Amino acid sequence: LYYYNLSLKYATEINSLQYISIAEVAIGKILNKLNQNKKAIAKCLKGYNNAEKIGAISVKKDACDCLYNAYKVTKNDKLALYFFEKSINFKDSLKSGETSNKMMIMEFQHRQLLDSISHVRKDHVVETKHKEEVQKQERQRNIIIISLCFIVLIALGLWNRLNYTRKSKIALKIEKDLSDELLLNILPEEIAQELKQKGFV
């Protein structure tokens, strides 16, 4: 009781209706236990009125519980029933508030889940496009490599063919030179030339 009175004093100094109402209701509950029911009713009513000003449902429910107990002890059944019913109504309001909060949290989580799914889908699309692009580049690279290999093979074939032709020409020239030399060794130059040109002398 001492510390709640101290709390009420400081709450009044800072002019906080919420803390004032909480302290008044708490003091009323303690006075109920001390069988000072009239004082308890006065305190709880003040706490209820202050809580009403700021719309603190949980504090109003506590104040109604306090008033219900105080009026019950003083045999004022009508007011006890009135505050008991109000307490139940506030309790239902708190439960519906909690339910709506839970629903809001569930809705928020649902939205988060949808956003994360959408994000995953976008990432998947981007990744698929990236893979397709990489595969396309790899195909192009492979085509270029195969084309280059083919060109190299053709170039090697042509080079071999040219080399063979060149060697053949050289070999033919050597054979021709040998036959010419042999012909000149056997026959005079004019007859050898005529034989080469006409095929007969």
C-alpha cells in the first residue's frame, strides 16, 4: 500500500492518467483485502473514471473486478452484478482485441510468405534465364570451336596437297633434267631438240 501510494504520487506529478488509474485500482484492491471497502470503492471508482478517459480496457476491467468485490462484501448486490457484467464485457473486448491482433499478425505473416514466394519465383526466373544464356553462349562457343577445327583440318589438307604437288613438280623437273642430260649425252643438241619437239627425227 505504501509503495502504490508512492507510485500514485509520482504518477500525479508527471500527470500520467494511465499510471494514476493503475495505481488507484491497485490501492483499491489492497483496501478491499484490508476490509476498508468504502475507501476501496472510492479509489476503484477514481481509477475506473481515469481509465475511461484514456480508454484503457485492461485497467477498466481490473477496476470493475475491484468494485465487484467491494460491493459484494458490502451486500450491494445490484452494483456488484453491474460491475461484474462490465468486467465480463471488458474481458470479452480484450479477448476480441487479442484475436484481432492475432489475425493481423497472421495476415502479416501470410503477406510475408506470399512476398517470399514471389521473390523466390523471381529469383528462379532470373536463374533460369541466366542458365539458358550460359547454355546459349556455350553452344555458340562449341560451334565456333568446331568450325575452327574444321577450317584447320581443311587448311592442313590443302597444305598437304600443295606440298605434295610441289614435291611432285620438283621430282618431275629432276627427272626431266636427267632425261634431257641423258639425251644430250647420246645425241647432238639440234637432233635432241628436234626429237623433243616433234617426237621423231
